Amino acid sequence: MLQLEHILGFTPVHVSYYRLALMHRSRPEDVTDSNERLEFLGDAILGAIVAEHLFKKYPYQPEGYLTELRSRIVRRETMNNVALRMGLNKLVQYNQNDRGLSRSHIFGNALEALIGAVYLDQGFAKTRTFILQQFIRSYIDLDTMESTDTNYKNQLLSWAQRNGHQLVFETVSERNEGTRKLFTVAAMLDGQEVATGTGFNKKEAGQVAARNAMEQLGV
């Protein structure tokens, strides 16, 4: 409870919401006792509050700029990194015998579920304060995020188009690792495999493949 209060910045009222937010589906026998529904709720609330924050912070930037910056803040990689820095990995209940889970984005998903729990427990205004104070101002460097593009697929596709190459991403294998599927995606340049990447969904694997291909090609 002390760890949770440190992360939240306040004392919870309805502790059951937070207990559910920290319960991954790999633990309970009944999946309805997992944090997936709270994750759905928290994701929607997070997106709205981040959008409002960026709208006010950048009054002269166009819609496309705001959309891209919001996507960088709420993407799985960012959420998972913030959750780890918060220490949520020490609180999330999951099947630790499944080694693949600790390398996936379950902690970022739990952070979204935690936001859903705050909303149900404290209401919208307190949730907004939590997101702005405990999430954005504590862990998100907007200046760095503005100047850093981590969408490797877009970067590689732009490079390929500028240089007259044909670039496609193909799923080359799927296999089970514990309770989850692990995908391998290949970056194919002019019909030749340049690099591969693995991840727990095709989008993540494609990003890893693109990053590896950029290293191989010196892009």
C-alpha cells in the first residue's frame, strides 16, 4: 500500500479497484478478474487528457503535429518504460513462470489500468491531476520527445521511397512462448531480407525489424 500511495500521490479509497488494476490475466482463473477492462477505460481517459494538455501547450501547432506527439506519449513502449520507472513491475501480479511476460508490455498496460482505477475511485479531476503530475511532468520529457522519432518503420519507408527502393514487411513466423505468441517479422528491401525483429505483436516486431534494418543499411 505504501508503494502504491507513493506512485499515486494520494491514499486510495476503494482499494479493490487498484488490486484489480494490478492483476494480469495470467494469474486469475477467471479472466474477468484481470485488469483488461480497466486498461480499456484508462487508455481512453489518458488519450483525452494528453490531447487536452498538448492542445493548450502548443496553441499554434497543426492537428498532425499534436496527433503524432500524443501517439509518442501513449504508445506501448513509452507507457511500459514509465511503468518500470514508477516501480509498477514490483506490484503487478502475473505468472512469473512465463518468462516472456516480463519482456512484454504488461506493466505499461497495468499503468493504463491504474489510470482507470483512479478515475473510478477519485473522479475525472483527480485523474487529470494524477496524469499531469505523476505521469507527464514526472516522467515525460516533451522537448526530447518532440525531437526524437522512434517510429523506425516510417523512417525506413521514407528512406526507401527517396532512394527508389521497394520496402515491405513480412511475417515469417509465429510461435508460442508461454501463454503468448511471439512474432518474427522481416524487412524486405527489393525482395531481399535485410533484417528481422521479434515481438509479442506484429506491430512491435515490425518496429524492431525496421530498427535492425536501419543499422544494417547505415540509415
